[in-house]
Amino acid sequence: MATKAGDNPESLMALSTEYCLRNLKGTLCYLLDNKTLRLHPEVFLPSEICDKLVNAYMELVHTDSNFETYKNFFLLFSDPRSTRLTRVQLRENTVQDQDLEAIGRQDLIELHLTNCEKLTARSLKTLVNFRQTLVSLSLFGCSNIFYKDDSPRGYDDTDRLVNPIRQVLVTDFTFRGFSRLRLLNLGGLTEEVDVEALLQPLASLTSLDLSCVQLPKVTFLTQWKDRLASLVLYNVDLSEEHMFTVVQLVHLRHLDVSRDRQRDRQGGYKFKLTGKVLTIIVQRLVNLVSLDISGHVMQDNCAVPHSEEAMGRPSIEPSKSSIYPLRELKRPLQFLGLLDTTLCNLTHIPAYKVTGAKNEDQILNAIEAYTEYRPEVASRAINHLFDIARIQHCSQLLRALQLVISALRCHKYDKSIQVTGSAALFYLTNTEYRMDQSVRLRRQVIQVVLNGMEHYQEVTVQRNCCLTLCNFSIPEELEFQYRRVNQLLLKILNSSRDDESIQRIAVHLCNALVCQVDNDHKEAVGKMGFVTTMLQLIQRKLCDKMCDQVMEFSWSALWNITDETPDNCEMFLNCSGMKLFLECLEAFPDKQELHRNMLGLLGNVAEVQALRPQLLTPQFITVFSDLLNSKADGIEVSYNACGVLSHIMFDGPEVWTMEEPLRDEVMERMWSAIQSWDVNSRRNINYRSFEPILRLLPQSIAPVSQHWATWALYNLVSVYPSKYCPLLIKEGGIDLLQQVLDLDSAQEETKDMARKVMEHCGNFKEDPMDTTR
């Protein structure tokens, strides 16, 4: 059997790590004083396990809303005698100063802090603890880490700094003593910090990232000209003087001078890259294997003539390069960034991996390269992928899905990523690609979609996410997140937002989610507010005098969620459901689909004996009796109305206390309606159990109820034998039909139908493989 995309199982280490994190109190830890989590005293965890626990914890915090976080989690790793941390990656606002302080005694080799805006100058003091061991450090996007807050109140309940205007820049911190530090990322460093003074003590740097940092001059970089192998100057306002310094760093293997094209269009950059400068870069930096010039508008044309460009098959040989300056390369580059440049469209590009927008390969390379630190660029690349998936065909499905999932996880609060990513997922999970995707991969898609719905309330994101969920088998594929997805959909429907398309999709999804699930699921969803939410939607539509798909889907959803769930039926009655039924019937007398859904729902209510007295009023009985003559939606409305009355009649004449209409008159109308139906009618109905019908068979209280139940079975086993004959046999229906034949009170017409039902089931049982049926 061929494996599907994303079918590789999780490693045992990954599964064990996640299990421990979800069950800390039952595995590695105990509760001290019933409130403080502590490691068991006999536990010792080496760095291989500790690193995975911390990094997996951060991943769960950011991707799983059901994950239980621990306030003092990092304190578990405070003692290096029982835990060893070496490589830690922390991100975003879940990380605070005290968390870093908790692990301050560890001998960290790598510490990557990304967009940790809650970290202040307190954390700089903690960094000093790691100075003798730290080899790699990232402070990307930690915008407050060089400030101390004069306000002792710290953060308020909304995660905002109290009186942030009183922050004071720390000027006495340097990297003195960080003798082993080789890799440093200061992307997004505030312009108030003196970069040159800050970096001066670092004699051994080999990799430096100064993305988005204001650098009036860069001559200080030459102190590492014999060591620096990687330099990133993304979105730095460069000049020719800057470039003159850069080309002196002759040991560079990776150089990134790319920029955000959108900012360039707004006049954010003065420097324009020319063919001459590009030639000097290639000539001087002979060790380059990676170069990124994305976003640059070339000041002069450095591409070969079109006639030469079109010759031969695409080649990565530098001598054949369509970009003149790159003919100076001694060998093809491993990586070349050309996104948002016209150069990516050329034929002969001397690089193994290229970012751009020309084809799927370039686009996926761009998403991969820019997602972590440049969401503004990655979102444009994802938008290009969206166009490929929508208009053409995505040939690298697994890679595409994994990259989009990763981007959505990494930037769940970034509007551009969430909009483009959710749109791309809609097309990447549709029918065309579905058979190639594993269960595990599709579950990952569902989780990031729900994350988007949960954390980003923007209309487009919500619509895209709801549409993407429609690509899945419902409820089967969503059952592992059943409670969560229902809560999110109800939240959308309960919001004040009046977006018709989102409402329509959300109600459709709600309906599908409760259509084919067990009663426990339905009862749980009912307690979430499902019934009241649907009734509120119906009420709003009534006020607008509008019977649209939202109105019809809402009644359909109520029909499904009340099926064999008495609690939900009672909730419907208690929330003035019958009042809305009558108002809808009066306001929309010609809406057949609406009438069918409403009567189907009331059939469920009527099946609950304890609730039937609430239906036994002159007004309701008259309405049900009048609907017996309805021709709406074939026989469905008439059939459901007769079903409601059949259950009421089954309670006997003693409960019929009203003077009008008379019980006998209503029963006569029921007989007439049943006799008018075509027994071969195809049905718009789905029975999961015949139990409510079967209970009407062996009785003498209401022969018309018995007749309706027998007709229902006759119709269903005649038209859909393969579906309903086994169900009837399984639920003991044959014995009950035999009892009908033995009853003197049963009408001969009823008995005749009962025999035919038994005959159908007998034939089906004798020849289950007959394909002519």
C-alpha cells in the first residue's frame, strides 16, 4: 500500500515527552502543599530529555488551547543537580523575566528568545549567568529587554505594561565575558542601543543577524573580518559605504542584504542595488554559498538579452547565468534569495535553491526561508502558493501543507499570515488533494485552523477557516476536537458580527457536526448553548422577515440535535421554541424546506412522553392537523405532522381533555393523509434507529398510530432495503410486526402492510448479495 503524505508516525521520544507534559503530576512531578509542582526527588533528567521537555512545552502552549500550562514550570529546571538544560527555544509573551531567572543556574549552550516582549532588563542580568557557556544567542524581537521598567506594577491583566512610558534604557550592559559566543541574533534591536559598543567585547563571532537595526555606520564589522561567516542585514537602510565595508568580510559564506519590498515602495530605502555592486560582492566574497537580495529593484539591467536567455535548457552553471554579475561565481550557490525581484523569472540561475515567485519550487523555498523571522515576506509567498493551489496544481503537497501549517503555528496573531495561510489551506485540502493526505496530516490542518478561529477574530480569517473545515468528513474527521470546534462555531454565531456568509457556513458546520453522532455528543453540545444559539439566530431572521439558508439550516440543526435526546427537546420547549415555530409557519407559509425541518424537529419532541402534554393544546393540534394536507416537499411535511400526532394519540383518549378539535376527527384526518401517500416515495430523512416507531406497533390504544408506524417501515424497506432491512431485523422489528398480525384491533390494511414488510426483510435476509435490488 502506498503511503500518504504526512504518514510518518511520531517518534517514541516525541510521544513520551508530550504524555509527560500533559500528565506532569502523574509522571515526573508531585504537588508540594497541594499547589506547587516539584520534581520527584529520585528523578534526574539529562539534557537530551530536559531540552525536549522545555521546547515541546513551548510548542504545546502555542498550538494547543486545551493544554494546561503551569505557572512555575521553569522552576522544575532550576537545580542543575537534577536537571540539565543546554539548548532552549522560548518565544512570545508567555515568557517572562522570572522564567529565565528560574533556569539561571543552568549551563546553556544555546538560548533562542523570539518576540519575547515581556522580557525586560532583569533578563539581561540572567543572561550574564550563561556567559561562560553560551555559544548561540538570539534576542530577535525582544523589544523591551534593554529597558527597565520604573513601575513596580509590571504587567496588568491584559498583558500590557503598566505605564510603559516610564521605561528607562539600560546602558551599562555589554557582552563582556561571553567568550564562547559565536552566533548572535539581535534582529529588531531598538535604535537607542549603541550596537557597536554592545558588540565590541565579542571577539569570536562567526554569525551575526542585525535585521531591522538602524546602523549609521558598519565599520565596526571589520573587527571580525577574519572570522565572520554569516551576516544578515535584512531591512537595514544600506548605503554604498555599508557595502564597501561588507565586501571586506572575505570569509563570509552567507550574506543577506534583502529588504521588504512593501517598505521600499513607501520610500523607506535610499540605497539601490546595481549590477556593479552585485559584481563586487561576488568577486570579493569568494567563499559565498548563500546570498539573499530579495526585494531589491535593480538600478540597472543586469540580465542577459532575451535571445540569449531563451537558449538551451535551464542551467545552474555560473558561466551560463542569465544574471551577468553571477557569472563571476566559481560554483553555483547553495541558496539565492530573489523573492520580489524580476531576476527570479530568468531561466539560468546559478543556485541549487532559489526563492522567488516564478514557480512552485521558488515559492516553497521562500516560505521555508522567511517564515520564522519575516512573516511580512512569508505571507506574500504563501499568497503565491494560494494562486498555484487555486488555479494550477500543487505538485509538492506534503511540503506545501507542512510549511503553511508551520507558518500558521508560528504566527497565530499575525493577520497577513492567518489570512493567506487559511486561504491556502482551503485549496490544499479540497477534494483534488484529499486522497493523498494522511489522517495525521489532516488533523494537523484542523488544529491550526481551530487555532486561527480561536486567536484571530478577523472576518476573513474566520470565513477561510470555516470553509476549510467544510473540506473534511464531518463529523468523523473533526471528532478528535469535537467539543472545541463546536465551542468556536457557537462563539462565531453568538457574536454581534452580522456577516451572512460566515453565519451560513458556521450553521452548516454545526448541523453536520450533530447529524451523525451519538446521543452523548448531542447532549454535551446542547449544554454548550447549541439549542439557544440556533433559536436566537431564528429569532433574528424572523425580525428581519428573512427565510434564508441560515434560517433553514438552524431548524435543520435543531432537528438533528434533538434526535433521541430528551434534554435537548426539553430545552427547545423551555426556550420558547414552539412560539418561534408558529411565528415561522405564519411568516413563511410557502417555504417547504423550512416546514419539513420544523416538523422533523417536533417529531423528535413528540417522541418524549414527558414532553407531549406541552404539545397537547388546541392551537398546536389544529396546526398539526392542518399540515396533514400539506404537499410541501413531497410527503415529508404531511408525514412528520402525522408522526407528531401518532405519538400524541398513543397516550390514549384520557389525556385528550380539549373540546376542539375532537380526537376522533383528528384520527380520521390522519387515516386520510396516510392513504394519500405513495409508498414508493423517495425520502429526505435518515433513521439511525427505529425504536420510536417500533414502540407504536403492538398496541390497541391508537390503531391509526400503529398504521402510521407500519406505513413508515413499509416505505423505508421498500425504497431503501439494503439500509433499513438490516436495521429493522437487528432491532427486533419482525417479532413486533408479528404481534400486529396477532392483534384483533389492528386494521386489515395495517396487517397487509406488516406482512409485506416482513416479506421484504425475509427476501433480503435470504439473498444479501443480490445486486439487482
